[in-house]
Amino acid sequence: MVEGECILYPCYFNAGYSRSAGRRVSRSLAAKAPVVNDIERSLRGLGVTYRVEDHHHPAHWQRHDGRVVAEWTGKKEQLIRKVAQKMDKGR
């Protein structure tokens, strides 16, 4: 990973996952079965530059959900929360 980039996986926003399984937002902000397109839509709405990659989360190697690499210099948790809030409004 390059400085100024944050990697976002769909499992970070999945309401069906526990925190220990990879969810990084509260259940109230989490989405049901989020996909890379949901993250893309949120980042576009936030005006954040990103790229999509065909990689899997290390803990979920059997699922090839993809990931999004966003250009972000702030704290990763801030970006995750903003994306989750935007994702919630978009559904």
C-alpha cells in the first residue's frame, strides 16, 4: 500500500459479519450484503478518487469480493465511517 491510500473491503460494511469477522462499522451503519459497487458509489458521492482491484480480504480468502483503494490522507476509520453513512443514504 502506498502512503495516502486506504484499502476498503465490502466485509467492513457487512451487517451479517461480527466485528471479529471483519465488520468495522456499527450494525446501525452496516449494510446487508454490500458489494464493491456500493463502496464505489459512496466514494464517488464523497468526491474521493479510488480504484477497484480484484483482491480478497486476507481473512476471507475463499470469497473474491474485490476491494477498493481510495486516495485518503486522513484516518482510515474516518473514511470507513463516511463511506458507511453515504452507503446507508444511498440504499
